[in-house]
Amino acid sequence: MIVRFLAVLLTALAMIAPGAHLFELYRKMHLPEDQYYAVQQIYLGWWIVGLLLPAALVANSAMAVMAGGSIARWLAACAAGYSHAVNAGVTLAALCASALAALHWNWTSAEL
């Protein structure tokens, strides 16, 4: 019972930071540069929230191992694997976009 509770709780808590970024993105994109950097100060110390994702992975993996039924085991394994697979995929897409932007940059002598 404790493992199931922790798996659900940690997974829900791990959604805080990505959800906050998603819902604030539109407003932050329209801020002037100085205001944008001022707003970024609110994230100091939020690295702690990042620890919830691996904690959710461990809890969901434990629930998958301990689950009695095959459906429960499969769903717990999906919870453990999908969140990390999607996160890795999005991070890879960001890396690719960044690399492509750097390769397609129109360099001028003033920007060197």
C-alpha cells in the first residue's frame, strides 16, 4: 500500500515543474528581456523538484515489481518507463533543434 501511494504521489509531484513551465511559457515569451531575466530568479532552488522525477521512477518500478496482476504490473511499468522515455525524447529534440540552429546560423563579423 505504501509503495502504491508513493508511486502516485511522487508522479503527481514530479508534474509540478513541467506544468508550471508549460502554463507560464506564453506569458514569459512576451516579456521584455530585462523583465524575463528578473522573473527567472523565482526558479532558484527549484532543482530540488527535479529530484522527484527519479524518485517517481523508483517508486513506479517498485510498484511494477510488486504488482500482482499483469495489468497492474504493465501499467506501473508504463508509468515508470513512459515518463522517462518522453522526457528523454523531448530533451533529444531540444538538443537536435539547438544543434541545427547553430549549424544554420547566419554568422556576421559583428557576431563573432
